[in-house]
Amino acid sequence: MSVLATVAVAAEESHVINELFMPAPLFGLLALVAFTAFAFVTFSFRNVANRHSEKAEAYAREHGSAQH
């Protein structure tokens, strides 16, 4: 039996072994919602270093202003 014939027979005999617990497009929607939430959390931490500039300046005065 050739490979093509084997694949054709296997395709005809295929059946669902395990069904998904929710429709497949919902997995993509769930990922979209999760990554949007992660992006919002990441975005909320923008400019945090500049909020504490007085602490950074005080540290630089005490320990020297040399950058590592």
C-alpha cells in the first residue's frame, strides 16, 4: 500500500478523540483578553522611576553620581 493510500484510509477513519471544553475561537478570545490585561498592568508601571526622582537625587548625592 502506498503512502498516499495509507493517508487516505487514515483520513476516512479519523474521529474525535477528545472534544474541547469550549469552542476553539474562545481560546483565541481568552488569550486576547489575557494579553490585554497584561498590557494594561505593564502600562500602569510606566514612568515609575520619575515619580521618585527626589529619592534618586538624594541617593546620588550620598553615594556619588557615578553610573554603573
